[in-house]
Amino acid sequence: MQLVTEDNITDLAVERWATARDPRLAEVMTALVRHLHDFAREVRLTEAEWMAAVQWLTATGKISTEKREEFILASDVLGLSMLVVQMNHRLDPRATPATVLGPFHIEGSPELGYAEDMSEGLAGTPLFLHGRVSDLDGAPVAGAVLDVWQSDSEGFYESQLAEVDEARLRAKYTTGPDGGYCVRTIAPLGYSIPMDGPVGDLVGRTGISHFRPAHIHFLINVPGFEPLITHLFQEGAEYLDSDVVFGTKQELVTSFDQREPGATPDGGSLDVPWLESRYDFVLQRQG
């Protein structure tokens, strides 16, 4: 009988998890065991701290729903989400860079036509965001689906509002033959991550800013191209240098230019001031 000691427990646990039938599972789990044990030894983890961590994970699971991904939020604020993005999307420097998905994406957004309004009359400054989608060589990418979502003028996403049960500030736009697209919405607001859950409680015990800069999310899927999950950030917005989820990249910062009442990019007009932003997405072909 091999007695377990503080000195041999890690080797014994690694040996057991190395029996996983899938080689990748064996690789991941044995590495996880080694790093977890090293972490516990490094910080001299107490039983009370271990139990607090277990309870925190339990609370994170309990608050998570199909509309609230608290574990994704935890990964985001720890910088793990952005690290995984960076490692798995080493794109050509000419391509639009990827960033985090975030916890508020919802499947099944409605399909809208060129410049149709996804804000549906919600309060806020009208914003027209338009440009084109191309490949690395500048050729237009027609039929690219841009899945777009954002917070409202008070910093809330649809999934955070219990009274909202229909699509709000999210839509899918498809590029035309020239790769052109036009999103009509309202200007987003920088906002705090949810602070009413386990992640917020943990962040609140630190000096970390819990705010994100103003941004709009994009998920672009085109057969034959690398999928792109990214944001566009408003130039000059607060918190660009302290984004709580580490998602800001200079290439994704774009100006929101003030326009007077009058003609808009879709050929129509507005009788109130509005904002215009131009941004061209560049996709990388697979393989």
C-alpha cells in the first residue's frame, strides 16, 4: 500500500489522471493537477480559503443562466479569455484583430437590411456605423453576416433586463456585393460589469476598475474565412486604458464623428444631430 504524503500526492494524482483515454484530456488534466498543487503550495492555502473558493465557484454556477454567463465574466476579468483569444487567433497583421466574446451574446438575433435601425426608437444619440468587409488583398467579401450587439444608453444589455423578452439592440446585417454594410443604432455607453454577483464581489475587494469603455460587439462568420469576434471602441471614451476585461486594442478604436441634422449614409435624413463612424473589417482566409 502506497501511503499518501504531502510530498507524493501530486505525483500520485498526476499518475491517475494520465490514464485518461483521450490523449489531449490526459495532457490537460495532468498539467492542471500539477499547477493547482503548485499554486496551493506557493500560497500555503488554508482549509478556510479552500472552502471559500469552493463556495465562490458554487455561487458562480448558481447565478449563471442562459442569459448570464458568470463563468465567462470570471474568465474575462482574470485575463484568461483574452489570453485564449490571443493564442488561438494569431492573424495576419493586416486582418482585423479579435477580442473577447463577453458574457452577453445571445443566439437568434433578427436579420435586418442595410441601415435598418436595431435600436428601434430607444433613447440615445443616433449612430450610423458603416464601411466594408474585405479580404487581406482588399477584395470585397459579399454575404458576410455581421452579428451585432451592444448595451443601451444606460449601460445595460437586453439579457440584464428581466422585463425585456424580445430582441433589443442586437441584429444581423449582411454585406452587399461590394462588401458594404451599414448599421443604424444609438451610441453605446461605457458601463460597469455586473457587480451583484460573485465576480463583482471579488473585483470590489480590489482597486481594479470595474468599467468597460464604450463599444459595440461584432461576430462575423463567412465560409472559408477565419471567424472574427471583435469590438469597435469609441475613440476618446473613458476606460480605454483600463478595460476590466483587457479587450481594448488600438486597431479597434474608431472615431464617432458629430453630424448636424441632414442627410445620412443610407440616403435618408435625420432632423436631429447624429454620429457617424466608418470602419472596414478585414478577414483572413482559412488555411
